[in-house]
Amino acid sequence: MNALNSLSQEELGSAAQRERRKRILDATIALASRGGFDAVQMRAVADQADVALGTLYRYFPSKIHLLVSALGREFERSQAAMSGKPIPGDTAEQRVNYVLGRTTKILQKDPNLTEALTRAFMFADASVSTEIHHVGMMLTSVLTEAMGTRTGDAEPTEEEIAIARVIGDVWLSSLVGWVTGRSSATDVETSMSVAVRLLLR
Amino acid sequence: MNALNSLSQEELGSAAQRERRKRILDATIALASRGGFDAVQMRAVADQADVALGTLYRYFPSKIHLLVSALGREFERSQAAMSGKPIPGDTAEQRVNYVLGRTTKILQKDPNLTEALTRAFMFADASVSTEIHHVGMMLTSVLTEAMGTRTGDAEPTEEEIAIARVIGDVWLSSLVGWVTGRSSATDVETSMSVAVRLLLR
DNA sequence: GCCATAATAGGAACACGTTCCACTTCTCGT
DNA sequence: ACGAGAAGTGGAACGTGTTCCTATTATGGC
């Protein structure tokens, strides 16, 4: 009934539905990885996921929802893969730079996918706010964790959260510059180092 | 001959062409102001500017070029309107906050226009890099001017430029959050104050 | 097992950005 | 003034996101 949000994973009853959802997101990632934002065509996703176009739209009400949801899933996967391991570095600045540098490196390995997901994120409007908020929270918490103690035992302060948000904003802007071909990967690293140095001094 | 960039204003020969270009940009702003990004439809722009669709595409090779060019013109106009007047405030932080606050206030008065221009800016790819760079430079120079002495006699240092870029990045990200309905105008002001305080301390 | 209902398939139809084409009008060098 | 080439007109046509409709299939309560 709830046609406002895309069906979130928890409320999918049958295993067949979870399976469909997974196939759709897999197809999305595959197509995005091959040809970027433009290659994620709704008909192609439906074909590759072996669902009808109408079904695809039942699961994800727009291309943007689809891509932002895919971004959320990949982000979670990546977060799960590295959770538990302490972040190297003696200072907050070092740790944050480490996290940003590694993430940027991962993104560079699949520029088409990065382009697709970043563009979707920046183009999303209020109807995608749930998914966007989800991703935004994950990003902020990754950064506060890197800023705080490496075991993350203490809650971040308001100030730390504010700083993390600012860093996240700068990162997104830089990323947009990169995926749209206006700046190089080195530019992204440089501007992130500058921002981190200024904010965590 | 040069089909890569949209015709820039200087190289337009006849007065009739300058006039056409002006009508197109006026129509773009009017439509954007009324209904935002989606309302700027190429056929509607052509109609309202009283040019053929093909002519519109001769002047601006895509909707994004069109909107980013319109953004550039408005930015220039706004910059011209306030140039010469000293920026109030005793510290760099105060002056930058003043400039950002006033600009944000102007943008809030026409949310549809702001949405259209911001989205175009964030969606632009490398083929629009000339126009994007133009706007980016204006933004950075407004900020460095506010940071430096109010008369702008001294050149900004590298550090100041880096800080201005970071502030600009944060501002763009916040703006995207606002125009896409994910955060309020107050949120924008708050996060800008935070960023400015952190960066200009 | 059977029926009511929801979910899916398959695909037509529509909207808007973009391209293209045939024709007309303007501009400019001679 | 004239002719050639550039610029503009008007509109058809195409691609892709989105909507919609009908027929078919899966599901859950009895």
C-alpha cells in the first residue's frame, strides 16, 4: 500500500520477493558498473533482473530511488566488511584521511559505478529522503568513528558530528566534481586533505 | 563552428543574436522561477523566447548548458549589483557569514529558480566545464574577498583560496539538501555558520 | 482444494530532451 | 544588387523514464 517509499527490505514478506529485490539491485550495480548513470536504463534493469518493467517500478518508484537504494546496499556491505577492524592512525586527522583515502581508492576502481551512484545521490529530491538520510547517517558515522577513539566506545560530541557533516559535504562536492569529469582523482584527495587539516586542527 | 561550448557572449556578432540570446536566458529564468527545473522544458523555452527549437539548441547545446549559463548571468548580475560596497563585519568570519547569509536569503526568495539552477550545476558533466568553472571562480572570489580586507586590495593567499573552496563546497552540498527538500533553510544557515566558524577560527 | 485478492508479466502509450531535415530568411563579400 | 553560405523556422522522429492497462500467476484464508 505504501507507495511513497520504495519497499524497504524489512517489509518484504516472501523469499521470492527478497530474491527479486536482490536481482534488481544486482542488475542495477552491474549495469552502472559497465556504463554509468546513462547505462542504468529501466528496461535494461528489468530485463537483466528478469522482472517486468511494472514490477521494477513497484519495487523502486523511480530510477533515482533505485540507484540510491543500490548505493545504500553497497555502503552497508562495505561498512560491514571493515567494521571491527581498528582504523590506523594516531590522530583524528590521520584516521579520517586514512578512511577517506581508502574509500576514494575503492571508488576510483569503478568510476562508472561511482558516477551513477553519486549523480543519483545529488539529483535525488525529497521523495527519496528516507534512503538519502540512511546513506547520510552512515557516512557521518563512519567519519565520527574515525575521528573518535578507534574502538568507538565513546559517543561523538555535537561538535564532532558537525565537523563530520562538514567533511561529508566537502567530500560529496569533490566527488561530484570528479564523476562529472571536472576534476581529477588527485584533486579530490588534495581537497579532502586540505579540508580535513583545516577542520581537525 | 565551435559546437563544443555554447556560444559565449563575446563571440556573438550581430545585435539580433545578442537579443535572441537574451530572450532565451530571460525565458529560462522566468520558467525556472515559476516551476523549477522540470518546468524549464526546451520547447517551452523556445516558444517563450520566440525562437525555433533548433535555434535554441544552436545557442545552448543542452538544457544543462542553458541553465548553467543562466546561473552565470544571474551570478554576474548579482555580483555587479553589490560590487564596490564594502562588506560589513570586523572579522573574516563575520564578513563571510554576512555574504553567505545575504545570498541564502536571496535564494530563498525564489526557491524554484534556485532549485533549477542548483540541480543543473550539480548535474553538469565535463562538457559544461567552461561555464561551471566560470561560476566556481566567481563564487570563490566572492568568498576570498569577504575573507580578506573589505577593499580587496591584497591578493588572497593559497591558504585563503583553499578555505574559500572548502566553504564553497559545503555551501553547494547544503544548497542541494535544501533545494531537494531534505533540509530547511535554517539548516543551511546553521551548517554554514558551523563550517565558517570551524574554518576561519 | 477453492476462491478472492495481490503481485507479476508483457507491452502500449505518453512526456520531454535531443537530433535531424527541408525550407526560408538573413548577411556579407564582391 | 546579387549570389552563396550561414542562421533560423517548423516540425517530424527517436530514445528513455514513467504510467497504465489487461491477462496471467502466485498467495493466503476458509
